[in-house]
Amino acid sequence: MLNTTDYRTPEFFDLTDKWISTGDVEVTHYHEQGTGTPVVFLHGSGTGVSAAANWWLTLPAVSPSMRAIAPDLVGFGATVVPDDAEFGIREWGRHVLRFLDALGIEQAWLVGNSLGGWVALQLAIDHPDRVLGVVSMGTGGAAASAAIRSHADPATDLPSLRRAFEGFVTERSLVADEMVQARQEVAWYEVDSGRLSRVIAARERDRSELPLDEEKLARVDLPVLLVHGKDDHVIPPRRTWRLAETIPGADAVILSRCGHWSQIERADAFAPLVVNYIAGTWRDREGES
């Protein structure tokens, strides 16, 4: 069984495992590097996803400037949950709050990839007192449409996983054999246990029933940076433009030569964006003009 405290993150990701109780049965698996302002990195969804699989390049790059923390959300990675655990956009948000409480963190920045961006923005709506600001990349949270396709491949053989991951990038050579193999162990457990189908069903249900409310987003009074790959075929860049038009103070960056994995395909640009935005560089410049 994958999600026990005996689990070890694959060596490829080169991240140290940590665990913390966030409920009577729930034990959250996470990675942490650095000190200073707490910044919680929220992963996306899909086969074999985890905090390590999304953030193995980002955490070492940003940790000299912040306390970078990346949990496996309930239903993902190696976080331990009860058999009757519920999944969905609000439950993922509640899990983030339980995680912050367990770490003794009152307020944090949230950096979210895809589903993680949706969770972050929903928390900015529901619990603005806990959120210092949001950086989101390739964020969905819109009502279901043909333009935003499901990106979970239930197959767990290496060729199928490789094809699925290659759809997230413009440069296929980034999908290294070692990375695919590192995600396969999680994928085996997700599919064999039926967890993947439950998580994806919850995500798709909430895409229809609980999409991000634009009227409430228009009242968000927090710094928000929206990042999107110009060649993202999973969630098209026009989604970020829509969010930028809706959230009054939002900034937006579109990265060329980039698909759905901004933090991996354009790691050279993404990490400095996060560091500078959270440091307040852009807002300081606005104040001086």
C-alpha cells in the first residue's frame, strides 16, 4: 500500500519526506525547504501526481527566499486518509487549512498548479484571512466545456504514462524515463485502489457544480499572479485572460515555448517569478511610479 509513513519519495525527485497529523486518522505527507515567509505549493491532478512530481524543481530554487512547503492533498500522493474520505474542491481547501493549522501557520501564500490553482483561488474567496496572496498556473475552475479536457490517463504502463505527460509540454525530451518511472509507483496504487477514479469524479463534479464564482472573484482583494503556458492544450491560455479580467488586482504572465507544466518546462522563468512577486517587487515598482 502506498500511502503509509513507510513510503519514500523516489530518488529522482531528491526531496525529503515529512509527515504531520492533520486529523484523527489523516496524516499529511509533505516536503519543506527554507525559512521565512510561508509559501504552500499545491499540485495539480492527473495520474501519478504528487507534490514531488510537481515541485521537485521549484522548491530548491525558491527556498533561499522563503519557507517553501508542498503537501500531497487528500486523495493524492502518500497522504494517509480514512477509507471513507471525501474529495472535492472544498475538501481539498479544508485540508490545506488543517495542514496550516497543524504547522502553526496563520497566513500563507498559495502557489497552485492547475487544480492547485483552483483550490488556491477558492480559498482566497472563502478564507481570505488565511491567504497572503496567490500565484496560479494553468488554472481551471471553470464550468466543464470541450475546451478544458480531462487530463487523467488511467493506464499505468510506461508508454501510456509517457504519452500522457508529453501532452503537458512542448518539448517532449523533458519527459525523462526516470520521471515517468518515479510517477508510476503512485499511478499503480491510484488505479489498483480505485482512488484515481474517485478523485477525478470529484474534480469533474465540482467543475460543473462548484466552478469559481466570478462575482466573488471580483471581490478578491489580495495580490494574484496568473501564469500560463502559451501552448497549454490542457487548459487554454484564454482561461487566464478571463481570470485576469475578473480579479481586479491580478497580474498575468504568458510564457512562450510552454505547455501545461510551467514550473517544469519554464523552470528558469517560473521560480524567479514566484520569488519576485512574493517579495513585492512588482507592487513596489507600482508604488514608485
